[in-house]
Amino acid sequence: MGASGLGSALANSINLSHLTLNLQLKHGNKIGAIGGSGLGSGLANCINLSNLSLQLGWNKICDEGTLGLGYGLANCINLSNLKLQLGWNKIGDEGTSGLGSALVNFNNLSNLTLNLYYNQIGDEGVSRLGCALASCINLSNLTLNLQQKQFI
């Protein structure tokens, strides 16, 4: 059941305005694509979220899971504060683009921390993410960590 089960539970929490979720455990949780997508599906119903912190580093979410997570987050249009810790997840250009697709919906976003360090993000993913960030017109605080072992 794992992260997908948690996503199912979140789907019923439509009045939730603040959520901090820490599923980051060095060398531990092994949340994969199905879990990442499941969390995204659940978050898609949390349309009243204004503050969200997801700590999902050190998992195996990869591009497919990140796309699912981004798809769900795209419905959270009331977010003003977002912190995503997705370091060490084997995310590439496609997954990064999926997150960017969600960001373009966040007109109220003022604070963003996006940690994507030690993934497999190349020039294309960084470029698409930059274009998405340009649409966040109310962003006043941005922390962006894209440190990679090497850009692909």
C-alpha cells in the first residue's frame, strides 16, 4: 500500500490547507513511480492547500513518478508556499518538465524551495523548469538546488 495508500487517504482531505509530509529516509523508503504518482493523485483533490512541504528525497520516484506528482500538484492552484525535496530520485528531463507544468498553475505562489539535487537532469529539463518559473509572477522567494553529479 505504502505511498499510494497515503495518496488515497489524502484524496479525502479536501479541506486541508497545510500539509507537511516527510517520507525522506536516507537509504530507506524506496518510494517508486507508483508511489509518487499515487501521492500526486491524492494531492489533486487537495485544492485548498496553501502550504505544502513534501520531503521525498532518497527514494526511487524517477520521471514517471515525478510526472504523476506534478500532474496532481497542478490542481493545487491556491498554493502560496511550496517546498519540494526530491533529491536522489533518478529524476531526468521528463520528470523535471512535469514539475514545471505544475508550476505554471501557481499564480499565488510566493515562496518556493525546490531541491532536485543529485538526479539526472540535463539542459533540456533545466531550460523547461526555467520557463515554468518565469510564469510564477508573484514569486518573491526562491531557493533552487539543481546540483547534479554531472549534467547529462
